[in-house]
Amino acid sequence: MAYFKQRLIEKVFGHKYAIDAKRLGDDSLLAWSNLGYWQDQHHDYPQACQSLADQIAVSVQLKKDDKVLDIGCGQGASLLHWLKQYQIEQLSAVELQADCVKRIQKQLPQVQIYCENFLNLNQQHFLNSFDVIVCIDAAYHSDLNSFLNSTSLVLNSKGRIAFHYLMWSDAWQECSNLKKQQYRYLLKSADVNWQNLMDEQQLTQKLIQKGFTEIEIQDFSKPVLNGFAVYIENKRKERKDFDLAQLKIDVTAKLCRKLYQDGLVRYIQVNAVKN
């Protein structure tokens, strides 16, 4: 019964992680669908998304001869980017949305892609383990412990990993119970379990416990959360049509605005090396 209910919801509203990239500003066949890393390009959504991907690439020192796994790759723009701009020769991917997987299989047959939850990775799927695992703007939908357990199974010794996550700021501990309850529901609306979030010290300790070293945590709250909110606010002035797809985008932008302004949740990029 739950399965059919979920299928009905997806038919009406689309997959919970799906977003209308055309409304965001990318009408490519393999479109971008992340929040973007915004600097001066508040008018160019694909460029901002590519910038977020490049932040990941720089952090893991991505090289053409790396065996790379891109998890939660969405509609495939990041895969095309790794192939074209970084000349990655051995590229694999995992994505939960079946429609996206089919399109990627057709357009990028050189990429080994699986329709799978990235919390269920295992070595049976892949011919090799990987030198690099990247996850752009998706890991925070999952429990960090489960995410690290899954990715560690297919990451080589001395392999590099980079992903985006959400983290409590120091001010969180001073919040009232009422404020914390408000955030419980706010984050749930974005499919984020507030109990999965940690502060910087806890997050670092978790990575160490899971066998990672050379840990770097960067705060991207302003270029990502604030940047996306500003972009959508500017686009709203030009808008003519409004429907459920647009509502989903607007709600996401308003949540980004609130998270950034309140300063209780930080949007971070994490990169580390497996022992």
C-alpha cells in the first residue's frame, strides 16, 4: 500500500528530489539541478551549478586518471562536466531517479550508472573500487553514519571523498526548545532529519571514527544558501506562470533564505582521505 501511495505522489508532484531545471534556467538535456555556488553570476544558473561542482573537484584534486564515482548525480550535468572539463577516463555514477538514469544511459553510454540508493553501495556493483567519490548537494538528505559506511565500502585506501552537508552552528545550543521544534519541521520539509545534523566538532569526530583523515570543512552558506535565494527572488520578478513545480522551487529558496539569515544551520563542503 505504501509503495502505491508513493507512486501516486510521484505521479502528481514528481520524484521528491526532482526539480524543474528549465524553470531554474537550464534547458539542457542533461541539466544541472543543485543549489549552485553563487559569486557574481546571479543571472546564470548553469554557471553557478558548475561552480559548485568545481569546488568539489578542486577539493579532491581531481585528475583524469582517477577512477571516479559520482553519487546522486541527478540529471547528468555533472557527469558531462567531469568528462569534458576534467577528461575523466573511468567514470561511474549512482542515481535514485529512474528517468534520469535512462536518459544518462542513452546520452553517456561510456558512464557506468546504476539506479540505486547511494546508501546501498556494495562492491558487487562495480568492476573496481574508486580513487574519488563525489556527491554534489545531496548527502545531507541522509544520515552521515550510513553515508560514510556505504561509501567506504567502494573507496580505495587513500581514496578521496567530497560532499555537501548541513551542520549546526555554535548558536544552536543556545536555542529555545520552541526554536528547535520549528527547525525540526523546517528541515523535514526539505527531507532532512534534524537529528542527523552535528556541530563541527561532532562531524569531525565522526569522520575520524570512520577512518578518514586530512579532513577539511568549508562553510558555503553565503555562496550557496544566500546565493540561490537571491537568484530565485530576482527571477520571481520576471515570472508569469505559477504551478506546483514553481511552488517547490520557491519553497526551497525561502528555506535557504531563512537558514542563511538565522545562522543556525551552515551549508558546508566536506572533503577527506580514507586511511
